[in-house]
Amino acid sequence: MRFEDLEVWKRSARLSVELYKAMSGLRDFGFRDQITRSGLSVPSNIAEGLERRPNKDRQRYIDIALGSCGELRTQIYIGIEIGYIQRQEGASWIAETREISAMLVGLRNNLAKLKTEN
């Protein structure tokens, strides 16, 4: 299984790109750094996990990606409330992070079912 072929990796990488572009002009460097880091962490941990063996390590990195996705969603909510993120764009990102989280749970569950290494 190649991480580049996974839809969850593709979608989370696209979201990370969107975040970087949208936040590029934000002067609050702390917020900008934190939200882009959590966004970047999702596809990065998917990739790292899928490149690892044994399968237990893979699952652990998918769990980390799932946690980063929740962290990102929290930061989007806060960004909306403090006026850094437009509501419509934020709502779209929140929906995307929910779908990515669901996909990550499915991936983790599929990895848990694997009895042997590839």
C-alpha cells in the first residue's frame, strides 16, 4: 500500500496547501505557525506510518494523524471566532477535517485487521 495512492493522504495534503496559502499573510505568526503545522502533520504522519513496519507502528502514526486532524479542527474553530478565518471557508475546512478523520479511522481499522505484513 503506497501512501500516495490513498485518498485520505491526497485530501489532507491538499488541505494543508490551502491552509498555507490562506494563512500566508497572517501577521499573528504564532497562530499561523500552529495551524499550518497541525495541517501539515496529518498527511506527513500518514506517509510516515505507511512507510513503517511493523503494522503496529503504522497504526500508531495513523492515530497521530487523527489527533492532528482534531487539533487542526479546533484551531479552525478558534480562527473563525477571532476573525482570522472567514466563516464560509472555515466551515468548508471543518467539514473536510471531519471527513478526513472518518477516513483515518477506517484506515486504522483496516490496518488493525491485517494479520500479516505486506
